[in-house]
Amino acid sequence: MDNYEELIEKLENIVNSMENDELSLEEAMKNYEEGIKLSNKLYKILNEAEGKIKLLSENGEIDFNTE
């Protein structure tokens, strides 16, 4: 299974390809579909991380003050 950083890199490569390369409609649709799948995986990873942070916090949520 890919980690967060690897998934972000794959998504960035897809975005760069779609912005900079002349793709056929079929290629663009394939890239778009793959990008959506990667985005969903990334969203799931972030939600799981948020849930773990809340569980580890005594108050349910932590204020991350930089002061």
C-alpha cells in the first residue's frame, strides 16, 4: 500500500501531465479517473489521522497554537 507522500506525488504527476501534455480525450479521462481515486485515498488517510489525533487528545480536540 502506498503511503501519503507517494500518493501525493502520483497525484501531482497526473495534474502536471494534464496541464502540460497534449492528451487525447481517452488519456485525459483515464488520468482524471485515477486522480479522483487518489484524492479519495488521500482524504481517507487524512480522516483516519484526524481521528487518531482526537483519540489521543484528552479534550477530544487539541488547539495547535503557535504562540
